Amino acid sequence: MNQNAPQTKLQVSFVTISEENATQRIDNFLITHLKGVPKSMIYRILRKGEVRVNKKRVKPEYKLNTGDEIRIPPIRIAEKAAPEISSKLNKVAELETTIIYEDDVILAINKPSGIAVHGGSGLSFGVIEGLRALRPEAKFLELVHRIDRETSGILLIAKKRSALKSLHEQLRLKQMQKSYLALVKGNWPSECKVIQAPLLKNVLKSGERVVKVDKEGKPSETRFKVEERFNFATLIKASPVTGRTHQIRVHTQYANHPIAFDDRYGDSQFDALLMKTKLNRLFLHAAKVKFIHPKTMQEMQLVAPLDKILQACLTEIRNHKYQQIDF
């Protein structure tokens, strides 16, 4: 720790839990409430009994109830060394133009390819940090789910904890339906409608995540439907039933029909052919999502159009008869 870093001292504070935070674990509440405080320190003050709920010691897994009064002790922390993210930065400002739906409890964007959903791993900020910079008055903005940095399409953000809880429950119960469009190598067989192959995630020393089909992995299921056929490729709809890391990308590779321009699981010969279409990014797009609105309780469907690069790729393939390739 830098001993010369400027310090800020927080005073003893008392927080009364509203219905919005009820059923949340005390450790998760403190992590969100005490922004900038290391998790290790939060668990330390819980372990020492410095945090009290209704004047009693509690364990980290304690679930809050409406009306609970939390005593939070003084905590000395270093001032943030990183500058605040400016809402005037071009990439941050552009996020405003990607919003496809917003009300008082949820927000949805059509995330561009190349932008991570959150900062970390050398990235100063991601979608969620950018949206918080754009909406400094928003008390709560949290990711409902994640999509890969290279993948474009619908990303849901909750504006209230109650909405986040509702949508997470729908994900857990597999009630939320997500559909992706992907351009894959070769002629996808019509009879291949479901792939159930367990996925095992490995983290390399570099921090890179690589996933493979392995019997020791977690159960994973993706459903497929052919949307359009070309001489050397197929446009498919992929609907993940489970939500594993890189699931669609690995399942299509497992079927010997990898996705175009996938730098981890793809096929260089296939990608080279598609360079004629000016495609320069992973052809995987979260096109549609169905869920129950957390406030109205009505079924809702959101659709995100393909970006110009993906549209241009399909147009080029449709307008020109490329030579049949045997892979």
C-alpha cells in the first residue's frame, strides 16, 4: 500500500434497510455501499464484529430484512488514484446513442463489438462504468448479464435492485429467452437443433479464458436453427439454455462449424475468405431477448439490429456467388 496516498476517513454511519435491499447479503450490500473499500477490509470488519445489525454481530452471509439498522464503523481508505471517467469521452458519450429501451427500472443497449461490459484486465472502463458516468444521478446501475467483449447486441442493465433480483431469478429459472445470430463455417446440418456438451473453463497465466468441451465441465445446452444458407457459410440462430462462458462459440466449434472471425475458436481459412466482405469482427450478435418486465409483469421482447459491418457482410455474400469451398 502506498503510505503517501491521501487518506479519507469515513465517520460512523447508520443505514436503515429499505424494501429495495431486503434479502441481500450483508457482505454484498457493504461492497456496493462502501465503494472504494477493499473486499478484504469489508470481511475484516464483519469478522471483528465492527459492523452491527440491530446492535448485534452478524456473519457475511446474513440476509438483510426491511427495517434492519446497520452500524458501519469509521473506515480509513486511500483516495482513488484513478481519475473519474468523464462523460465527455467519445466512447462514453457514444453509449447514449446505443440505448434501445429505457424506463424507470431497466435500460437496454445494443452494445457495439469491441467494448467490454465492465472495466478490468487493463481496461479503464466498460459499458457499466460508462453508463454510470453518463448518469451520475443514478443511484443504482448494475449489469443483469454479460456478453463477450467481441460480441455485439442486447445488454440489459437494472436501475433498481428489485429489478435486478427479478431478472436474475428469471435467468436462474431459465425463463429469459436470448437469441443470437451467428455466421458459421460450412453447411450447418438442419438436423442439428440442440447441442448438449459440458464446458470446462481454463484461465491461462496471461489471464485469458479458454473454454473447451470436457466431461468434467459444467452441463451446457444451446439450441440452433438455420436462418439462411450460402455456398460456404450458414447464418444460424443460437439460443443458449445455459449461460456458460463462450458457450455458443465453443458449441459451434464442437460441431465443426466455428463462427466467422472468432480469434479463439475460429478457422483461419474461413476467415480469409470472408475478408472479401470487409468483415473484421466476430460475427456473433445478441439479436433478441424475451423476459417478464420486473415492474409491469408483462412479457417483453427487445430486438437489436445488426451493425453496419455485419449487414454489409451479409449483403456482399448475397449479391456475389462465391466459389464453393470444401473445408
